[in-house]
Amino acid sequence: MSFADLRVLSLESRRAREMETLILREGGIPFVAPSVKERAVDDDSAAIHFVEQLEAGEFEMLICMTSVGLTLLRDTVTKQMPSERLSAALRRVTIVSRGPKPVGVLKALEVPIHLVIPEPNTWKEIVEAVASRHERRIAVQEYGRPNLEMNQALERLGCRVTPVALYRWELPDDVRPLREAAARLAAREFDVVLFTSSIQLDHLLQIARTLGLEQEVCRAMRHDVVVASIGAVMTSALIAHGRPPDVIPKHPKMWSLVKAASDEAAAVLAAKRANERRP
């Protein structure tokens, strides 16, 4: 199966070119509108202070959520200290990697990894893994926004949780592609929309709201467009907006999302549009 020239919207940012290639390979007509910018926090002192806290033994465990955050940590602190000092500080604690993405950065720093969270790599698997451990003073290298649900679940286990914010998610500097995506989605000019992160949905709806198109965008996703999603967090976000995903791949990977959507989109789209035409 393939998309067979279906019009596919993706909101991917950092991996936009890769996503476009995957859609083309599966026979789709891609429109990729970057929806997120990852902005490092302005104050480098937070990263330096975190290293000093590690050295002082204030933490027993570090949960590494993203490779982006670890890379920023490395690049920030090595402007003021040798990388060996960062590596030595990280070796003092139990390292938990949320899936495979942080692993490469940790290996490059020669930091042993004690736990790699299995698929689907959500905060729930992290909490389950921590529950069986003895460490209770935990630092969390956050992704683009705080994960309050995970932090609260860890605290219920008796953990003292310290978030380490190294970057934040914002709208991209150029929002014109995102505006075009919202307008075209409201006009039913897409057949499929692919989501890989809940912030993509948030920013799409934020832009649609400024255009007065939020209700039409939501209506299009509910009745006229195949919605494909990876990850439990993304799926929960769609459900919260009254739009459960139509396609969820077996593996929470971008290639798996595109392949599953290409296999299922035609049948799902026909069924949704047939239901919409019924009186």
C-alpha cells in the first residue's frame, strides 16, 4: 500500500527533510510546516550549577529525556570547563535514558547508562522503572516543557524531583508555513496529517486560533482528514481535543508512523468521508 498521491501534512521541524523524504517514498504529496523551535535557556549558569550539584552529591539519579537537552548541556558547560569534568559528574549518578535517543550523547561523553526505558518510552514507563529502584533524589533533564504528570508520579513514590530546564519549545521564527498549513487544513486541502509530538498540535491550534480557524481545523481532523499519531502523550493530547487518532503505528518511530499511515489512510479516509455524507 502507499499514499497514492494523497496530500499529507507534517508539522515536523528538526527532522523536516527526513519526514518529507519518507512521505515521498510512500507515494504521498508532502507539505511540511515546521511548528516548533527549540530555544536554549538564556542563562548558562543553570547548566553550570547543575554540574556543581552533581559533584556535591545532591542527586542519586539523572533521567535523560532528550538528546537535544544533553547536547545543550554539553555545549553550554564546555564553554567554561573541560568536558571531562561534566563526564565525571554524570558518572556519579544512576543514568536513566528515555529510549535510545540520549544514548549517543552519553556514550560520546563516556558515561555509563544504567537503564534504557523501553518502548513506547513514555513517562509512565519511566515511573515504573524508578519504582523498583532505591534512588530517590532525582534530577530530570526536561524536554521543551515540564512534564508535571511524571514529576508528580515520582513524588508519590517518595522521590525528591529537581527539574533541569536547558531549552524550551517556542513557535518558529517564520510562522508562514504553519499559517498556510492551518488555512489549508481548514479548507480540506489535506487528506492526512501526521503528529509526532503534542507541541505540534498545540502550536497548530494556536496559529489556527489567531486566524479564526480553530473550529474548522478541529472539524476537518474529526471528519475529513486521517489523523496519524505516535506516542501515548500525543494520542492523549488528541483525545483531549476530541480528536482520537485514526492511525497509531506499532512502534513510536517516525518511519513507522509514515508507513502505517500510508497503509491505512485510503480506507480510513473513505470511511470518514462516507460517514460525514450520511444524513
